[in-house]
Amino acid sequence: MNRLISFFFLIFILAVSFGCKKDSKRRIEKFHRQDVGYSAFGILSDKDYKSLTVEIIFMTGFKPTDLAIDNLKQLISAQCNKPDGVRFIFREISPQVKSSYSIDDVVSIENEYREEFTYRKDLAICFLFLDGPSSENQGSSMVLGQAYYNTSMVIYEKSLKDNSGGFGEPELYKLETTVINHEFGHILGLVNNGTEMYHPHQDAANGSHCINSDCLMYWEAETGSLFSNLIGNSPIPTFDSNCLKDLKEKGGR
Ligand SMILES: [Zn+2]
Ligand SMILES: [Zn+2]
């Protein structure tokens, strides 16, 4: 008898889940519309998600360099427990040739072009690479990248290209690596924004950043101050021991 009930219950569940298929896209989108840091545990740990999909959406002419993508891959494999692997998907879109992009512009581009969403044991994250600067730039104070939802990041690639490669300027891949990895650090909940601090090290005056000026999560790492910091043989910043400890405690490697 109990088995019969279970059988009908299963049929009922199947019927309901087919009926709800239309709702599933909405649910999926809802998953990707949480605050920055919300999915830190999901990305770091293998408990809920065994693999990661990284969707790179770039406007024609603004694809990030292979070196920067390799550096992101290295960072992910160093910090994230993903036994079923990490998949990168590249999607080229037409430039919109705007003089600047607000976060609302960025969100509508993501809404239009993003195709990879979290499904079962695979968590999806997304980077946009744009052909123009942020509308939040003010004179020499520049925003080079932003993490704006739990799985969404934007890189103002034109600003990186315009300020690299020339005399007295850093190499492009170094700028890209710093900004890409910094925004990914925010998605991982740093600093104290979804991932708890093991030792106190938040530069609260500058938001979710690290007090260590040599750390990748120092606030200047996503601003124009970066240009002079990366010239010549200056190393690309990495997570300091406090940030690494936080990630490990949150389920990372
Ligand atoms: Zn930041
Ligand atoms: Zn740090």
C-alpha cells in the first residue's frame, strides 16, 4: 500500500514538474539575481555544486587576452573545489558603441545575451567585457570593473586597453588579470561580504576591501590607481593570507 502511495506521489511530482517547466527559467534567473557574495560557498565548495561554468561575453574587439583567462583559470583551480571541472564558454556580441555604460545598461546587456545559468550540480558565473568606460568614472578616478550580482561581473575592457601597452603604461594582461581576479574575489564574498572574516582585515571605509595595500582585494585594484602600480616588473597582486584564510574557511581549497 505504501509503495502504491509512493508511486502515485512520484507521478504527481512528475506532473507538477512538467507543468512548472515554464517557471523554471524564472527560477533560474532568480538564482542569479542575489547580492554579491551570496554564492560564495556554492562557488568555493563542492557540497552543492560539483562543476563551474564561466561564460565570457565580449563585444567584438574587446575579448580579454588568453594570458588573463589562463590566470583566471589558475585562480579558480587554486581556490575552488570543483571535482567535475571548470568549463569556459566565449560569446561574442556586437559593440554598442556607447560613450559610457551604467550598471542598468550592464544588467540589460546581461539579460539579453547571457545563456549559461546554474543547473543541477553546475554553477554558472558570467563576465561581460564592454567597448566603453563606466558611467561612474569621474575625471581621473576610474571604475575598471564591478561585481554586481552573485554570479555577474563586468569589466570595462576599453578603459583597460586605453591605459595599457604604451610608454609608461602596464601590459594589458596584467591590468586584466588584476581587475578580473579582483571582481571574482568579490563574487567569492571578499571582504566580509558573504564570506566571514577569520581575522579582521576589512577596510570598511572603502567597502568590501582588504586593509593590505599589497592584496588583490585592496580597493585600488579596480580603480585607475592600478595603472601606475603595475608598470614594468611590478607583480600582479594576489590574495594575501587573510583573504586566503577566509576562502578556505568558506569551503575553498
Ligand atoms: Zn573591489
Ligand atoms: Zn586581503
